[in-house]
Amino acid sequence: MTKTIDVEIYGQRYSIRGQADDAYIRRLASFVDDHMKRLAEGMKTATPSKLAVLTAVNLAHQLFESEKKRAQGEADVERRMVNLMESIEEQMPTSLFR
């Protein structure tokens, strides 16, 4: 069921429509709001739209870095699995594999 949830991000009210849980939408909005406020602290002047774009770029960067780490983790698991399988095969008598 689609519903509308009102949130505030960087002093602006937004109505978000969707099926997600209210608490989850509010958590997302708070996350974005916090990022925008922290970014604004380091800038002398910035329009809300400029802050929004810079926040989006920063969050995209974090997403890409997380994806890269996840892919590296999967590659590490794959490499360890292959090494373990090779080690097991070396320890097992060859007659078991025929």
C-alpha cells in the first residue's frame, strides 16, 4: 500500500510516497539531513541545491567504496575456498578421487 510520509531535510519539508516503513523513511531522511548539515559546516556559503548535489556525490562515493570492498571480500572468500579445496585434495589419498 502506497502512503505519504512527511520528512524534513535541511529545513525543507518533503512528502515522500512509497511502501516503505515510516521509521525507515524517517531514518533515511535523517541520514541525508545529517550529511548535508556536516557538509555545510565546512563551507562558507552554499545553496541548499548545491549542498544536495554535493551530498549526493559524497553518498555515491561511499556507496561505490562499499561495493568495491564487498567485491574484494567476495574475491578473498573465493580465493580462500580454492586454496582450501586444493589443500584438502593434496591431503586426501588419490584413490578416493577415482
